Amino acid sequence: MQAKALMIQGTGSDVGKSLIVAGLARAFTRRGLSVLPFKPQNMSNNAAVTADGGEIGRAQALQARACGVSPSVDMNPVLLKPQSETGSQVVVQGRILTNAKAREYQALKPRLFAAVLESFARLKTKSDLVLVEGAGSASETNLREGDIANMGFAQAADVPVVLVGDIDRGGVIAQIVGTSAVIDKADAARIVGFIVNRFRGDPSLFVEGMRAIERHTNWPSLGLVPYFAKARRLPAEDALALDHREEEGSGAVKIAVPVLPRISNFDDLDPLKLEPAIRLVLVRPGEALPGDADLVLLPGSKATIADLKSLRAEGWDVDIVAHLRRGGKVVGLCGGYQMLGRVIRDPDGIEGPPGETEGLGLLEVETVLTSTKSLRAVKGKSIPDGEPFAGYEMHVGITRGPDTARPVLRFGDGRVDGAVSANGRVRGVYVHGFFSDARQRAALLASFGAASSGLSYESDVEQTLDELAAHLAAHLDLDRLLTLAR
């Protein structure tokens, strides 16, 4: 028997679709159902490694966790990883297919739709319920022809749709009613109800608002969901979430992170922002790196050479040198690690025209970008403290040089990763996710003379998913949603 399915679409990006799917996944899983998440097409540089060595959007990995299952490439068969303002890397069922500009991608869609429907069909044979997440806005009628992410998928796979609007950004009545006004009748008929998300205040004051939406759309209300403040404790899907944050925490150890245009895997920052001893400062374009920072952390990047150019254009390279002169420390993660070296060579044009770019010169290493991508989960111990870590690799490029003789991490199979400068104040690694371990955060804080809270980040995520599930169960009729699923 194949699973039922229900699709959550939104009136726009960042209206809370991903978290609603995650919360419903945990809630239905706790009822004893076998639940799996699915997103036909995702655009995000925040990705996760699957057990079979592929990659999917971070949000689908979180949703899989909410279901109590391991992530699979079928949960997000098409992943677009932006590399420029108009072009993206296209990942299909976990593997890089090509790089494409927006118009070129439109021509690819018929080919990709077959993979989308194939992955969806596989998931339906393995579960009781598949919760599907749409992408962006359901009302992008200019992209409706050939659509594989929203109504195009829903119609082809015969999946009912729940539409989510975000009252926190204002104009939610217009968001939902406007969607009803612009989409075609067949698509409108597929919508079985709407949810208003992120409400603050007295819900009785919006009763008439909900009725007005029902009158104008003929769609039933499925619930008014209050703002869930703890959402910030869960990994975000894309960099839009960073727009709402400038400084996290008030601890004694100040970590400054320059927000680069193509920042990726920025969930590396999540455990740090929850650590009471840390004050995490996200530095925007046009701002200087704070002079009183203890540590500058260069995050991952989907396009290292382009982001290095942006870093220099902001004057952050000068700020980093000044920071080191004052006795500060620098850590580079993945793309940030590559930036710290003497040179980045791109002989095959992986990120653009073939050539090479001068790095920041803070580590005696050189990187050569390669067409082969490293995608693997890893475990081991950090050097020299011997504290265990678990994380994942997700990068193109090989980094070599004298400073790699002082590695940062040793894997269980004996391989090593990373490099440390001769003075010990600059280091870089390829591995993502190792700050999730409280022992790694404790070692970092100890280097600044501070103590860790011992917070278990993984336990915190689990507890937050449970609380999100309870939150949705209190404000949505789960039995009705199951009845609407088909």
C-alpha cells in the first residue's frame, strides 16, 4: 500500500514551510506513523551529506531527523546551489549534474521532473505519509509552465496542498487572497486549506481576518499558528535566516563572522550561538570587523574565489590582518580554509574562467580546485587535545603545503585534515559540524580562558523538535490534516 501525501506550499520564501513540515513530521511520527519528508526542488547552499554519499538541502535533513530516519537523496532530488546572481550548480539525486544559468535551468526541467517523480514514488513505497514541501511562492505564475517545485508537481503527483502565509511580515490577508487571485482555477482547486503562521498577540483579534480570507478564497482555515520563538535553535534552510540576525548571545568570547554573498553550511554557527560563553557577531557588507573580537571565523562558501574577492572589496582582509596584530585568532572552515592560503588554483574552471587567485596568505598552503567532490561523514579526534568529533566533508579542492604538517583533526581511518600556522593563531579545516560536540566547543573556549556550559547541541535540537511538534499539535487539527492527505 502506498503512502498518503500532503504538500505544504507558501505564499513566499521564508514563511515557515520547512519548520511546519519538520514539526508535523515529528508530531505524526510520535503517533506511530512512518513519515518521510520530500522537497522536489530546493535552492540552498546549506546542504547535508546523506549516508549514501550524496547531498540534499539541510532542511530536508532536519525533517528526516524529525521523522527519526536517516537522510536520503530521494528526499530532495533536485538541489540548486547558487554560485552567482544568475547561475547555480544543479545537484540531481545527490550528485552534481551541471552548472546552469536561470534560463538554461528552465530548459533542463523536463529532464529533472522524471527524477523528481521517481524519487517521490520510491518514498511512497516506504512510508505511511509523505510530507512534501514546496519552494518559494505558489503564486509565481511566470514560472508555472514547466514547474516541478510547487503546483506543477502537485498536479502531476496528485497531491493536495495546504497554503501557508506569514503574518509576521505583514499583509497576510493579501498574501493568501492574492495567491488565490493569480493562480489558475485547477491549481486553486488543489488547495485544501490555509494556515496563518507566526502570529503574535491575542488570536481573538484575528478571527475576522481568518474569516475574510475564507470568504475571498473559498479555502477553509486550518489554523492560526503562534510565533515559535525557539525556531532559532534549529538549523535554517537558507541564508535568508541570517538577514534577521546580527548578534547572538552576550558571552565573554566574541566571535566575528563576515557574511559572504555565497556563504554555505552556515549551520556550523548554530552550536556557537547557543553557547552562553560566546557572543556571535554576524558582520554585514559595509561594516568593519569588530576590533575587540577574540576570533574571526571565515565560514564555508559555495564559490570560494568570488567570495574571496567580495571579502577584499569590503576591506575585511585588512581587518583580519589588524585583528591578528592585536593578538586575535582566525579559523577558516572549508571555503574559508581555502581563502587563508597563499593561492587558489582553478585550472579546470570549476568556479569560473580557469586561472589562479592570490589567497590571504595567512597559512602556508595552496589549494587546487578539482572536479571531484568530497562528500562523506567523518569521525575522529582533534589534535593535540584528543577530543572526539563527528562531522562531514563537502568540498571540491585539495589543499597542501607546509602548514598541513600541523593538522587540526585526525580521522578514525588515520587520515588528517587541516592546517595550523607556525604561531598557532591561524587554522583551517575542511570538516563541517564538529562544533556540535560540546567537547570541541569546550576546547575552543578553553583556548580563550573561558568555560563551556556543556550544552548538548544534538539533545537541544531533539528537544526543540519535540516542542515544535507539540506547538503545532496545539494549534492545528492533526486528524483533519491526515484526512486531507491523499
